[in-house]
Amino acid sequence: PGCVRISNVGLAHLPALRSVLLTLHLDKCIKISDAGLAKVAQLTSLTSLRLARCPDITDEGVAALAHCTRLSALSLAHCSGVSEASLFALSGLTGLASLEF
């Protein structure tokens, strides 16, 4: 069923970890949307982010991740709201070595 107890409200507390959090896995968190990704995008130290099977994430939320310039791995597998427009938004992440759609 996924992590049904994690939502945008919880993600609002993550920016306090902006300089120390390196890896974040939020696969199947069905209550996360673009508003939550805006908070995740403030985690500038992130190197790995997994958001597979998060149905309410769209290209708009993915575009906010362009601020995570240290990302080397990103999973957006089975995120039905994400299209090829996200590829353009992420094109500035030159350290991105692994991208999963």
C-alpha cells in the first residue's frame, strides 16, 4: 500500500535538514504532491532521491528539484503525472548519473 502516513505536512519539516540529509526515499508515498516537493527541493545536500509511484507528483514539482544541484540519482518511476517535460527541467543537473522514469 505504500507510506500513507507521510504527507506534504511532514515534508514541511525537512528543510531543517538541508545541509545534512544526503538520501531520501519516499517511494509509494501517495499523499505527497508538488507542494511537498517544493520542500524537498530545499534539501540542497541531497545526492539521492526516490519518488517512485507517487501519483500526485507532476512536472511542476519535478521542476523545483532543479535546485538540488548535488543530485546524482533520481527515481520518478511510475509517477503518472510526470512527462518528458521533466527531462528539460532536470537538464541543468549535470551531476545526475542515474535517472529512472
